[in-house]
Amino acid sequence: MIYNIHNILLIKSELDLFPSSFKTKNVNGKLDLIVSLKPNSYFEMQLQYYDEIMPGIYYLKEEDQMISVISIFGYKLLLSVQNLLRADHPTLVTMNNNYKLFTRKLLRVPLSSIFPLEHFLKLIVGTILHQKKATFVFCAGFSLRSKNFLIASFGSMGKTTLTLEIDKLETNDFKYLSDDTCIIFDGKVWGYPQDIRVRGKGFKFFHLEKFHPPSSVINSELISSFNPDHIVFLEHSEKYKKYSISDRVSVGKLHSVTNKIFPYGFERNLAALDYLYGFSVKHTNQTNILINECLSLPGTVIIGSGNYYIEQLKSMAE
């Protein structure tokens, strides 16, 4: 499968784990990321030549390759990341079937320093985006009555639910950018419309779920980018209120939310890669610059719940 992310980044993957909105049959340009599966022997035959830089993580400078080995319930989870920051070669992310099954099928939320596969690959994409002078920002994005909104909050606070509900209520005056994550690039906010998760029966850690592309869920028009008019932060309370904040405070809150969701240093493999390449400080500085350039505008905090959120957003869109 080939994914073209706004002509910023081109991905080839054996695993269907990137936003389906970006799928394409055309390979126009150089690949930036290749994701594939390999048998255990691919990893094990190389390890004798590698240096161990962290328990279970090995590196060979000549190959510019890191190999991660974790044993869970007696099964080896094997992962390789190669050419992460080389402009002349695509980044190669390779894993064995055990790694895919555990982090894709069983692991729903980060467990210590092991992340679900979709989240790990998103961190890799975020790292490559920084090479393109772009960055992820954790917020939903949509246009309501010709006003462009970014909706920011920590996870499980209702960004997706709010976006889907307004789409139903305001179909003719609504345009969808993303319900969870956006990209800042070239002075604009671009959508990163991941497949929308619908949870079924089960517990928080183990439950049935299905993923649907936005095109099959959203009733309104899907757009690729915009310049925001409002940044809104959601908080929960039974005491409803809304207040404005300065651009400085708004930018600070947006950094806090984004840094919580993209914790590069807490994922063991990314932490090892940061140890090797030292990219996290540069990424933080670049994110600060891009957010300040593109999203430095006063914000609004809305405290309450679903219907109150919708009423206040409609009012702001007038």
C-alpha cells in the first residue's frame, strides 16, 4: 500500500495502519518511509555484530540500523529502524509477526514503554515530518459556518465525538479536516484524518473495535487544509462556562496537549534513537517555531459537556 500525505511524505507499507484517506496507487517521488514484516532470522543473524546501547536494543553504525528485542510471555518481539534521519535513503521500519500481533491486536494503550503499533508508527511519521520542516499538532479541525476551528484537549475528552455530532447537525455548514491530529506545514494547518475508531464490547484494555475511513462516516465535505480562526480547548465540568485566553497562553496549552500525546522520549525505541541521533531538542525547538508562526492567536476555553460545547461553537461561528 502507498500513502501520500499531502505531497509532504510518501509511505510504502505492508501494514494497513496509516490513514486510508492518503492511499494512492501512484508513486510519484522518492519514498520517505517503508514498513515491512520479516522473519525472526532477519534480525537474529545480524545481532552478533551489533553493540547493545540499552537493554534489548542494539545498533550498528555502519548499517545505521537499530534492532530492538523484547520477550513477552516467551515470545520474541523484534523491531528494526534503519536510516531514520538520512535524506538520501527512506527510513525502514521492519518487524516480526509477533511484534505486529502484540502491539496491534493486544496492546490498546501504552504499557510502560511499549506503545501500540499505530502510535509507534505515528511517532516515526512525526520524526520524519520534522525533516520536512513540518510537525504534528494534537487537535481536531473543522470549518463551521465559514469559520475555521482547531479543537484541542487531552485524550478521551470528546474531540472526535464533538466533531461527529456537529457534522450531523450542521452538514450544510460544516467541513471536516481531522478529528484527532493535524499537521502544521508551509504556514497552514493540514488534516491527518485517521480512520475513526468505533469501540464495541469489552474493557478499556481489551475490547472489540472497528475503524472506518472518514469518507464513510462524515456526511459533510472533507478538506485538506486551512488557516485557523479559532483555537478552542475543551474541559469537562457540570458548571458550564467559557472564557478567552491570550495568544501566549493558548500556544502554551497547545504545546502541553501535543507533548502529552507525542512523548518521543517515553517510547523505548524512540528514546534509543534519540540517544543515537539527538533529535528531540531540535524537534522541540522546531515545533515551538511552527506553532508560534502558524497558531499564535487568542484561544477560548469551553468548560462543560456535549451540548454546551456545540452551542458555544455555533455562537463563535456567527
